[in-house]
Amino acid sequence: MEEQGKRRLRRVVLVPGPFQGHINPMLQLGSILHSNGFSITVVHTQYNSPDPSTHPDFSFLPLPDSSSALTGEFIPFALQLNINSEARFKECLAGVMRQLGPGDGIACIIYDEIMYFSQAAAMDLKLPSIVLRTGCAAISLTRDVLFQLSAEGHIPFPESKSNDPVPELYPLRFKDLPIMEKLENFLQLLSKASNIGTSSAIIYNTIDCLENSSLAKVQQQCQVPTFAIGPMHRFASASYSSLLEEDSSCLAWLDKQSSSSVIYVSLGSSTYMDAKELVEMAWGLANSQQPFLWVVRPGSVFGAEWIEVLPESFKKNIDERGYIVKWAPQKKILSHSAVGGFLSHCGWNSTLESICEGIPMICRPCYGDQGVNTRYISHIWRVGMELEGELERDEIERAIRKLMVDEEGKEMRMRGKNLKERIEVCTKEDGSSYNSLKELIKMIMSC
Ligand code: UDX
């Protein structure tokens, strides 16, 4: 959508969750709104602070005293962050409002659902708010079922039930449900994040052609409009928000590989493995005989700084056939013609980025929503397959060969290409995401 004149519209305040997979979509949304004329202020925690120089047209405001890092478990961290931040956020907003001239006020607050303190603060200051859900729509539908299962005493469920289908949530099995440790805290966070309070709309970074029926159900459940405006990285292609430095040298290496030959491996910004699993992954990649580009985040292997635990024999074996980096320009990689498959943890951003490029996936979900995403990838859109069980070299090798060489992989690639084309239609003029975005902008303008 076009840049509108020079006169800026009113200000939108964005409150991203302090994690890579949450910051990316929020800043993409900021770029979209900015290119449609809105002024943007990002209120963020000091922990995992986005780099203001990446978005020079935005104002960035750190929440005071919000530097405490995630050192233990995620759920208590998120609960505490919300308790600590409401009053500080209110002060922050009051400051912004004082500085803005008359007629230049805040149009609305858009907050990540895990930053639900924003809604309470906005309500107190009589400002409109909209919630951004950074995951897929299907994830929202699991929540009522989780509350119900828990109330009936069915969580934790016995191992024998893990492969059973969850009633009303096809194609999910019990083991795909996004259940996290310390059930009581988890459900508390879930219930607070799901309660949109007085917010006037919900934004999803998803696409009607992927999640038509889940979106319809969410719309039925919520009493407010829902806007499916994904894939936002397509509407905001220049938005850059990596917390780690990207190593772009891998692009030159990719240039030397033949078309669709490379398997790209990345388990996202917040998964961990032990040294044994790293070694198994290494040999699985080496033995597959496919060229591979592998992201190993520093600190993501327990007890190791980076890849020093990999044996010399592996390093000699792969020679020029493999390339390992600490953090990569993932969107550029997935759109590179040399890449033919993605071994992923299936965070929602990675899932969308891969599907939009028609790249089939080997899914290795680790926690949270990743199991649900995996199930949709493998059983609904059928553009990937799950790598289950222990991480073992033979299984990894087999999965890579299946995806990159075998007939089954070719069929997934064909379906992926089809899906990519359907997604492109959704983002073009009069496509579902395009229209939804237009409606959202209209709504914010009328706030
Ligand atoms: C987390 C959860 O893991 C995920 O399940 C949830 O949906 C969002 O929050 P994360 O682990 O960060 O997300 O994964 P994902 O959602 O895939 O986001 C990762 C982002 O980092 C993607 O946008 C990806 O392009 C980017 N990335 C990843 C890089 O830029 N470089 C890399 O090397 C790896």
C-alpha cells in the first residue's frame, strides 16, 4: 500500500513482546503503518531492546527499570514483567501525550498479547487498544480446550493418550497441545493473555488461505473484528529487527550451490539442545550428502559456547559442503534459489517465511505453539513432515533425503509452490490480507 502524502497521521504506540519471534512481526506492523502515514512510537523493555537505528523514522521509548533478563523460566518471567510494567507504561504514555501537540494525539496502542498490562494502562488513560497475536489463529482455539481439559483434571494427560486426537481440534493430537511447565502459572498467563478486555480488535499475522476455518471460529468467539494481515514481512520487506548480528557471508556460499539443493537448518531464537544432539545433527547433515546451511546460535548448546564440541572428523568430512553461522539473514536465505528445504523448529515466523517461499519443511518442534504449527504444516497444508523422537543421525539423514530427493519431497515441493502462489494472491490488491489491512488502517484512522 502506498505512502500517503507528507503530513503524518496520528501516532500509534506499539508494545512488542521482548523476544525475537515477537519483535519481528510488531516492527513489521510498525513499518506497514508508517508507510501508510502513521507516526510510530515503540515502547519496549530494556531486555532484548530493539535497535532504534534499524527504524530511524520511529521513536523508541524504553520502559524504565525493565532490564531484568529472562534467566529462569519463561512463564514466571512474563507474569512478573506484566506486574512490573503497568504503572511504568502508564507514566510513559502520559509523557508521550504531554509532548504531542493538540490534534496530534495517540490514535491507539497496539500491544503483543503477552504484554497485556498495556491494555489495562490504555483503558485507564481512555486510549483505544488493539491486540496483536503473533502466533497462528489455530493456537487461539486450543486455549478454551486447555482450560476445559484442566478443569476436568485431564492435564497432565497420560502418555498413552499422547497420540489420541483432541476432540474439536483436528488435526491436533494431545501431544501437540501447547502445554508448558507449572500448569497453574501457565494457565494464568494464558487466561490473562487471552482476555482482550476493552481492546477493539485483534490482529493476526496469518492468512485467510491458510487458516480460513480457524479464523472464522476465532471471529465467532471474539466480539471484536479480527484482521488477518499476514504475511506481514511481505508488506514490510525492508523491516529489519534482528537482535543478533546476521552473518551474510553465507549468501555468497549459497550463490555457489546448485538450484534447490541446500537444506537450511535453524531452530529459531529460543530453543536449546545438548552436545549429543548437536553431534547427531552434524552427522545427520553430513551423511545426507546434501549441501547444508546451519544456524547454531551461540549459547544454544548446553555446556558449550558454540560448535567447539563438534568432532574434527566432522569438520574434515563436510569440507565445502556445509556452512555454519551463528545467525543468518533468514528471509534472504529462504528466498534464495539454492535453498530446497528447511529443517525448522516451526516457530510461527519461520513457518510463514518458509511457506511464502514455497520451501518444504522438516519440522522439529520444541515447545509452545511449534507442535500445532507442525501439525498444520504436515497434515493440513502438507508441505512438510515431522521429525519425531530422539534426535538421531540416521533419522535426520533419512528425513533430509526424503525431503530433498524422494518422490514424497517432490510432492511437498509442488504443494508448497501452489500454496506460495495462493498466498501471493492474498497480498495483492483485493486479496484477503490486502483488504484486511485496508480495513485495519481505516479503523485506526477512525480511533
Ligand atoms: C518464538 C517461539 O519459538 C515460536 O514458537 C513463536 O511462534 C514465536 O516466538 P522463535 O523461536 O523466535 O519464536 O521462532 P520464530 O517465530 O520462527 O521467529 C524467529 C525469527 O528469527 C524469524 O523471523 C526468523 O527469520 C528470524 N531468524 C531466525 C533470523 O533472522 N536469523 C536466524 O538465523 C534465525
